[in-house]
Amino acid sequence: MTSQVHFRMDDQEKKEFELVLSRVGLTPGEAFRIFAKKAIEAGGIPFEVSQPTPRLEKAMKSQDYVEFNDPEEGLGWLND
């Protein structure tokens, strides 16, 4: 059984993304499936995400931001 995944992205970014993928012989769907499999194997995002967006920076500075040392700690906080 398969499921469909839909998401939105900026038109220009989509064109640039498709161009990059075409150079390596992939479609967006194939690239997403590779990303999903690698994320499952890694137990998280399979590459370093080091520069937060302005939106994430604002969220991290807010008093609502909570940081956890591991996923279990975060799940425990959510379930309390």
C-alpha cells in the first residue's frame, strides 16, 4: 500500500530543485523517497541543519521554547 504526500514550496525554489534533481537523474518524488528512507535510518534529519531561519530563531528566543536532551525526554514532556 502507498500513500501520497503533498507539500507547498515557492515556485522559483521548485524550478531550481527540479533542475538540480534532473542533473542527477531524479524526480522530486524519487528524491523525497530517498530522503525519507535516510531519515528513518538516521532516526532524524540525515544531514546537519546548522543555520536556523529567522522564524526558528524567534521561536527559540521565546519563553515557549523548550529544549530536550533526547527524544524520550521530549515525548515525556508532551505526555505530561
